Amino acid sequence: MAAPIAVALDAPDLETAARWASQVTPHVSTVKVGLELYLRYGPDAIASVRGANRVQIFLDLKLHDIPATVAGAARSVARFKPAFLTVHAVGGPAMIRSAVDAAPGVCIAAVTVLTSLSDADLERVGMSGRSLDVARRLAALAVEAGARALVCSPHEAAALREEVGPDITLITPGVRPAGSANQDQARVATPEEALRSGADLLVIGRPITGAQDPGAAAAHIAAALRRTGVGQH
Ligand SMILES: O=c1ccn([C@@H]2O[C@H](COP(=O)(O)O)[C@@H](O)[C@H]2O)c(=O)[nH]1
């Protein structure tokens, strides 16, 4: 069974992204197309990483604009049938609802607090309170507005699960296997910790794509997750 991992294909070109996708898809359920790839190649990025692979596409565009604009953007990409499309929860309930209504076949995932931000960063951008409290507040608002998935750090997964219940998909970037560098991520945990905290889908990019053999790195993490027994049916 493919592991509940979304590999972030943050590549500078289509060939690299497609190669990573075919290396990791025997081991993971999902590949993530983000701003770097989509802004350069548009829908071709989705087509080429999907290729012949049986894999879900997570389109991580983090939409954040007025409701009408976000609705138009969500409608534009819904036809490529991503499993998930991200919006920023701070865009507010009307904006989130507009994405949900515009893309009925797509699971709208609301990003709560970026995993690169520390509590001190949050304070500086004027969001008072600990990241845990801010994420909780934004999660409740997003789910009330119709989001069916939330993006948070593994540190907040257990609290958000308590807040929104069992039916909402919790997606956690900020995942670092033991011994990997944090790079620009601030709120991190290991894959095993993220799963045990209640995450449904772990976003992992550079620890896999930066490895000499991304396929082997993905297989290694997938095997470690299987050993936890969490989420296995
Ligand atoms: O809060 C967030 C939301 C999205 N991301 C995205 O996840 C990956 C993480 O990649 P790594 O290489 O594992 O750090 C990346 O595409 C981000 O855009 C996030 O990190 N945090």
C-alpha cells in the first residue's frame, strides 16, 4: 500500500519533476505541484507529473485574494482534477467558501499557519498568540466555511483533530526524518511523530528529492511509517 506521503516536487524544470514523480510513485500516495513548477509550466506541470503514474495530485497554489478572484482561479484549475487545492485560511470565510463552491470535485485544503513561521515571526506579522492557538482559530473558521482539509504543522495536528473531528483531512508539511536539516522550516517533526499526532498526509520535499536516490528515500520513509502501525488498515 502506498504511504500517506505527498512528495513536494519543487523542481526547476519539468523533466526533473517528472523523473522524481516516477521514482517515488511506487511508494507514496500523492505528489505535490507547487508554485515553482505551476507558475513556470501551468497545466503541463500536472500532466507531466501525472504521466502514467497512479497517484493523486496535490495542487498547492495557496490562493489568497478576494472571493471572486479565488473562485475564478479555483474554477480554472478544477478541470485538471487535483485531489487537493490549497487556499490560505487568512483569506477569510467568504474566500474559502468561494473556492469550495467553484471547485465541487476538489478537496479544498486551508493553510492555517505556514510551517516556516515561528511564534516570534507570527508576532511580527501582527498575529498575536501562539501558533497553536492561531492555527486552531483558523482551522475552525476554515472548516465552518466548507474546507474539508487543513494544512498545519505536525505540532498542531493533535489539537486540530480535537477541534475539527475525524472527518477532516489533516495535511502536515514541516516533516523531517531524524538527522535531516530543518532548512527553512520552523515547526518540524519526524514522519513517525507526525503520523502519531493524527496527520493523514505528510508533505515531504527536500529530504526525498534532495537524496541521491529519491525513490529509495521515499521507500525508506514509507517502510518506517508502516512499522509504526498507525493508519494501517
Ligand atoms: O505551511 C506550509 C504549507 C506548504 N508547504 C509546502 O510544503 C513543501 C515542503 O517542502 P520541504 O522541502 O519538505 O520543506 C513545500 O513545497 C512548501 O511550499 C510548507 O512547507 N509549509
